[in-house]
Amino acid sequence: MSELVLENLSKHFGDVRAIDGINLTVADGEFLTLLGPSGCGKSTTLFAIAGLDTPTGGIIRAGNNVFFDSTKGILVPPEKRNCGLVFQSYALWPHMTVEQNLAFPLKIRKVGGADRARRIAEALDLVEMAPYAKRYPHELSGGQQQRVALARTLVFEPTLLLLDEPLSNLDAKLRIRARNWLKELQQRLKITTIYVTHDQIEALAMSDRIAVMNKGEMVQLATPQEIYTRPAGAFVADFIGSSNFMKGKMARRDADGTAEVALEGGTMISAIWAPDVKPGSDVLVAVRPEHVRLAVARPANDDFNLLPGRITGRSYLGARYQYALDAGGTSIAAETEDAFDRPEVFATFDRAHAVVVLP
């Protein structure tokens, strides 16, 4: 088990900064997810840790072992880093049985026959694939192949577990089962894990912390709950789930972060979280659709922000309805279990769910 440290890590391809000065510490036994859109640098970061990609600058350290240091000229080859990497494609040898796939990394490390057999049996039991030891990859389902790929990685007892979108090839229901199983397994092994995905639900469900990346930079590092409820900016609020963005100007901000914002239509709304900017600054108020409540009569509770609006669209999603509203020129999406037939409604949301971010 090891703490992983990245110091000012960078990777440039000509003028393109694939990784731009990332500083990150992953605690021993932590499950950290690198989350972001395609091209944000998350896989490049993972491959740099694994040793498959050479950074331009910075430091990579696992425990007391320095994998890379651009200043001192240290570059440890991937086979000496003892990192377990599971690829998106699983990369199983098609001509080898499950058992032989697991034996391969142990033979390279010159593990003896008796110890090799023991480790293979333990790894297959761990992922519940012992009955399939004699099968070939093409005789397994996608979920079974994913488990074998993970077992092949765990069999040589890696210091770090690196996962590059390992569930992306599975169907929706199997992905849910697989992520629950994978998280439970990681907690049982207490192995430091870096998980790469662009799937927000996976990141929220599995991670101890999430590092949101964009254009080679880490734009927010926090717990899943903090990422969702207190996004650091408009990009995070929009990428993680979905948000309504209402344009306005900062009218007042208190020292504790509570604020009053004047929307473009003139309505004043309040929020409990806002950046430290001067009054009059252009800002956005982000509110999640599931936090917007609709009512046909004006609510009596003054603790809620209120916007008179008109329903312009409705979608039935099974467990709830999704509404599109025009609130004085501001477009708002709302999700609720209630059905509304009248077009004129009041949209309300608690100020605790209003987050002010910079455009």
C-alpha cells in the first residue's frame, strides 16, 4: 500500500499541454477518480503514473519510491513500478485460458510453480471466477472478461491499482453491478486506486474523492458530495449532472459566502455559497433541476427563492417529469414527480441549493 504524490506534473505535445502542472496527493488505500471529458488529460495522467507515457516535467512518487523526477533525471521503467493497470479493452491474451492469462505476469516475475498456483487460485476466488479457469476469453461474457483482467492485475500484488475506464464496454445494468462489486473489492483489499472515467455517475458512486479535469488542469478536487453540491465553477456544475444557469450581478456578499444576486430580469435571489467577488460583478447562479419545485399558487414560505414562470415543455421520464420553463426570460429545467396541467406555475428553490459561480 502506498501514498501517491504528483508534483507539478506536466506533459506537452508540442504546443498542446495535455497535462498542465498537476499537484495531487492520493492517500494510502484511497479510491480517487480522475473525471473529465475526452481530451482533458485524465488517461495521460494515468499512463504517466504507470510509466507508459513519459511526462515533460514534475515528480511522481509512490511511498518512498520515486518513479519520475524531471529535475534529477529519474525515470523508472513501467515493469519496475509494480503498478497494476486494467485497460478499457481488458487486453486479455486470446490464445490463453483464464488460468494462463493470470500465470503470465507471474512467470515474468519468476514466481515459482507452487506459489504461482496459489496466487492464481486466490485471485480467481477474489473475483469469483474460479469455475472459469480453463476457459478462453472468447468463451466469457464482457463482465467476466472484466473480472479476469482485474484478477490478472491483482495476482502479482501491485502497489497501485490503475483503472482506465474498465466498465465502459459493459451494458447499463451490468455496469451498476460491476461498479458496486469493484468498490467493495477495493475496500476489502485497501489498495490505493486511481480510476479514470468520463461517467459522472460512476465517479460519484465509487470515489472517496474526485479530481475533475479540464484542458489538462485539475479544476476541483473534493469528495463526491462536495463536487455535486459545491462545484468550483460553471464547468464543474455543468459537467457533473446538469444545472440551470441564471445570469445576474452580485448585489451583496457576506463574509460567510451567503449572497444576493440580481438576475437579468430584475428578480433578486439569495444563495449560501458564492465566490468572493465585488458587488456588480457578472455571475451565474447554478441550481440543479431536481432542486427546483413547482407550485400553481404562490408559496407562503419566504425562505425560498421564487420565480413566476410558464411551462413550455414537458417530458415523462417514468419515475418523474421533466419540465422546461420560461421565467421572465430565464430558461429553467425542473424535475419532479408531480404532473402539472396548467402552464402558469411558480418555480421555487431553497437558497441552500443555489451556488453562485463565475461565468
